[in-house]
Amino acid sequence: MEKQTVTIYDVAREAAVSMATVSRVVNGNPNVKPATRKKVLAVIERLDYRPNAVARGLASKRSTTVGVIIPDVTNIYFASLARGIDDIAMMYKYNIILTNSDDAGEQEVNVLNTLMAKQVDGIIFMGNHIDDKLRAEFKRAKAPVVLAGTVDPQGDTPSVNIDYAAAVEEAVTALIKRGHEKIAIALGPLSQSINAEYRLAGYKRALNKAKLPYDDSLVYEAGYSYDAGTKLQPVIADSGATAVFVGDDEMAAGIINASVESGISIPDDLEVITSNDTIVTQITRPAITSITQPLYDIGAVAMRMLTKLMNDKELDEKTVTLPYGIVRRASTKSAE
Amino acid sequence: MEKQTVTIYDVAREAAVSMATVSRVVNGNPNVKPATRKKVLAVIERLDYRPNAVARGLASKRSTTVGVIIPDVTNIYFASLARGIDDIAMMYKYNIILTNSDDAGEQEVNVLNTLMAKQVDGIIFMGNHIDDKLRAEFKRAKAPVVLAGTVDPQGDTPSVNIDYAAAVEEAVTALIKRGHEKIAIALGPLSQSINAEYRLAGYKRALNKAKLPYDDSLVYEAGYSYDAGTKLQPVIADSGATAVFVGDDEMAAGIINASVESGISIPDDLEVITSNDTIVTQITRPAITSITQPLYDIGAVAMRMLTKLMNDKELDEKTVTLPYGIVRRASTKSAE
DNA sequence: CAGTTTGGTGTAATCCATTGCAAAACACTC
DNA sequence: GAGTGTTTTGCAATGGATTACACCAAACTG
């Protein structure tokens, strides 16, 4: 017993009007006589008619669907952006096709092509690195692309971010002011521009302004995970650094716990500042001082921009920079 | 300068064959002479033709898209399931339309209807409670539905879970064996069957078997969040309970931190066991003993079941129960 | 009151593929 | 070379909407 589908044609017949009129009623086109509208709506109600979005998409060339590429949904940072994206998308009646890319270039390109095949009206891309191949794909795409929480040093693609370099600079400068001279920095892969070209640059700038020497051996590269942090901690301890800036909250949590366990007092022996202000920063003991970012808003603003682009409107600014802050918790000493 | 689209018709013309043949080549239909196939593939390559998935969906009545309803992507528990779902979906060439429901019945129904309008081939539903309204919608849907990490006490809908009641019973029994007589239980809303009909039932069973009295006032209802945990902690402390089972990891983290801060020693004064073994359980100090669940697999198995249903195959079992475990960490004393 | 707008509705083309059926092409057999 | 059986291929219907265009009727204009 196949579940049969009610089509616009059925409605037209029952209501004794043409398909065009039914379509107008469904789409809220004002050029329909109120009496006709009422009659059609009654039939729609009676037959429980629901427009087929696929057919609609084919005819109108708009799928009211946007593609979202995310490195990993289980990463709280990106998941928070995704939440902002979805909420705004829903507000504008768009749906989200969400796909994990694992930050892998090849996979990103693949996914992008699948999304284009599905005729998404736009794409929001999240990732840690944009390379030429990706840029080329973005150009090739018929749909607009917006980057969320993702930097493209070349700035071709519209994007929403905070000023990572300035945030790191401010955080590190605060450490310097408290007298630290050996400040380590633990980041994700330096092959990713967010780390190499923004965070590290901010760190260098802070050192520079304070006329402190930049020392390669205080720069650490690790994975974005708790375990990576615990493994990295002894190395940092050996370096003699008295403070560390960390590029990922889970990594920072790993460093904190491993430090405490090996008898290092935080913040007395080592001050720690991290980057994303996720819930993790409140759970550790001591809790972690962090750069704060409007995560939800980064996603939300990116989606708002995308809706504009999808409707062929101009963007006020192509590269949006939202404000960041720094929230002090117990992993750093109070400023004097 | 409109970006023009290459259609199957263009390919057919250029290759001097019919659309049907092109379609066969694209879909890997074996009834094509190798020479023809090669010729068509060459043209496809040259024109950079990519099939329009929407048109394909309309003609074939399959969208190769599945809907996924999730309470909140930023919840690590559900996000982990989603990751399993997406990986398997991708393996079977399906895409995921992901939508947040906030666990709100009305929103869930809405979203379900939108997904059906988009002609998804199947739906994976995650949530904390299934009511009659939802069950009715599931029946009405033309596409199969599978529940992931979500119980339906009536068991109409295929689902993948662990045996929550047994897990809680085992955890609480272990506490009882260590001599606890006043064991509190902190859960999410009791209006949700996972809490009222499974976790609480397991708790009662454990007490029952040990002939301990069941005391209403040791049952706490709170939100699934860190803050809810910190707020709940003083109440638990006042109850005189010497151990507590918690239904959510973030809530447990809140209870732990608030306890430690108010001078309560964990596990000496209060033992804590939680439910989901997310990364949070490793980050707190003490780390939290937890029921372990194969989160990724719950999602993955659910998606596998859905692919079977979408291809009209029979399910071996409709209600799949995956194994759980209990991992001891520092928030409980070692068993003697 | 003829002439022009405007409003409401229908006709039919279009969107881009899939697919059942029929025909053509080819290979064999006797 | 006719007859039979397979492969290949094409024709054309189909899926369920949107939308340009045409048309008629009602309302307005001077």
C-alpha cells in the first residue's frame, strides 16, 4: 500500500482552478482574489497537500538549502558556530546540509562538489586553512560562499572572524606586563594560516613591542585535543617558560591537568591563557583565563551575510571582524 | 554574466547519443557499449558536466538525503552520535540535513514536516522524549525513521540505545556494595521517559534488590548543564547523601566543582558517577567515574539501519541495544 | 461611452534528469 | 540468407512544481 502523494494538480482539480493559481496561493502571491484563495486553502487543508520541495527547487532553481562544511561536529568551537548558523538559517527558512570535512583538503573539495550538485543556494565554510585549490573551488561554485571562524589571508571570500592576532597580542602583552619573560605558545598545526599567520604573528608583535627576544623553541605545535595537551605539558615544563598561551581549550585543559599532577602550581609556576572560552575553561581547576569570542554570533552573522548574497544584495563589508574580549579566571594572576 | 549550467542534454548532443545513454553512463548502468561509454565520459569531462541532484531527485523519487533531528549540536553527547551518523551516511553517499529542535515538541514536528517536504529518504531522530504526537508524525511520514540515543517506551520505531536502566542499576549497585545507604540521583526533566522510565527505574531496582528504602527527596531534577549542576550541589549536600548518580556529564562536573569549592571531598564525602563518558569526565578533578557508551557507534548503527530501511530491506532487530560499560575514575572509591 | 488600466486566472513551456518500452544493431545458428 | 536471441540505443512519458505570457473582466479615465 504505497503512501500516495497529493500534488498541486490534485488540488487544482478539486478546487476547480488552475495549477498556477494554487501555486500563487501557496507562495503568497497577492494577485489572487480572496474568495479564490480561501477556496484553495480549504482544499489544501482537506487533502493535506504539502508542496514537494524538490520539484519546487527544480522549477525555481532555488533549493532553500545551504551547505555547511565543518571540520568536526564534535568540536565544541565549530559546533557553537554551527548552532548560530542553523538558528539564523531556520529564521530565513533555509535548511542546512551539514558535512564533516576533518579539515582535510581533499575531503573539503569533494564535499563542496556534492553540495553544488545538490544545488544549494549558498555555502558556509568552516576550517582551519584555505589553500589555492579551495579558493579555486569557491570561485567555480555557482553559489556564494561565506567563511565562518575561518580566515583567508588573501581575503577574497567574505568572512566573519575576530581579530585573532590582536587578541593574542593583547593576551601575551598582559603576561609580559606581569613580568614574564619566557612565554611559550602552544598552537595547532603551523601549516594552518590561523596559527602561523595570525596567532603566532600576534605573539611576535607582543614580544617585539616589549623588546623581548623571539625564541623558536618556545613555539609548540600539537593537535587540538586534551591528550595532545597532556603530552605537551612536560615539554613546556622543561622549557623554563613561566607562562603559556594556548590555541585550543581542550589542549589547555590537558596542559593544566598534567601540570597540576606533576606538582606545578598554576598560576604561580605557570600562567595559562587559552583561546576559545568554551565550557571547558570553566570546568578545569583552576579555571582557564581565555580570549572570549562571540561564537554563536560568528555563525549567525555569517549566515546573515549569506542570505544577503543569495538574494543578490550587496554586502556592507566583506570581511567582518567581531569584537573579542579576555575573561580572567584562576589560571592567571590578577593584574597589578 | 550568468554562470551557465551544462545539462545532460548538452552532453548528449555533443556526444551524438541520446540523453538516456548519457544517463546510463553516469549511473553506471552496464548496458552500454564500452566505446560509447568512453566517448560519453570524454564529453562529460570536456564540458565539466555534473548531474543536477535536484532534477535527479525529482525523476527518481530519491533524494539521497536523510534528515537528522538533534536537540542541540553543541551538546557533545548528541554531537558524537551525529558524527557517527554522518560518517556512515557519507559512506553510503547520503547527505545529512541537520536541524536543531531544542527538544521542543512543537519544533520537532515542524522540522519533521520540513524534512518530509524536502523529500528526504529517511530520518534519524534524536531527542529525550517521544510523545504520541511525535509517534503519529513518524507514522504519517513516507520515509523510514530510526531513533538514535533516544528511547520510545512503546518501541514502535526502530532504535539504537544502550540499556540505560541496567547501566544505572549496575552503577548504583556498586555504590551500595561500598556501603552507601543514602544515594542521591540527579537527572534531567522527569517528564522525559529516558529519565523517568529508564534511569530512575534502574535506580529503584538497585535499591530494591538491596532492600534499601526509596526516598523521593533524594531524586533531583535539573537542566543538562554545568550551571544546573553547581546550583544543585548545595541541595544535594544538605540531603545527607554520601553518593550521587548523575544523568549528564556537564551537570556532574558542576556538582563536583561546587562540592570541592565548599570543602566537600570527592570521593571521600561524596562519590559521583555520571552517564555519558564525554571528554568532560576526564577534565574535572577528580575525574568522573562514568557509564561508557559507544556514542559514535550508536549513530553509526542507526544510520546503517536506516540505509536498510530505505532500500526496503528487513531489519534483523528493530530495537538494537549496544553494550555499555563503567569506567572507574577518581570520583569514586575503588571497589574492595 | 470608447479607451486604458488593473486585477485575476489559465495555458503551456520549462526546469533536468530517470526509465519503461520499442526499435535497431549485431552475432550466431542452421 | 532467413530466423532467433542479445546487446545497445533512442523515444517519449514522467516527476511536481514555477512562471512568462495571454486573456478576459472589471474598474477607471476623460
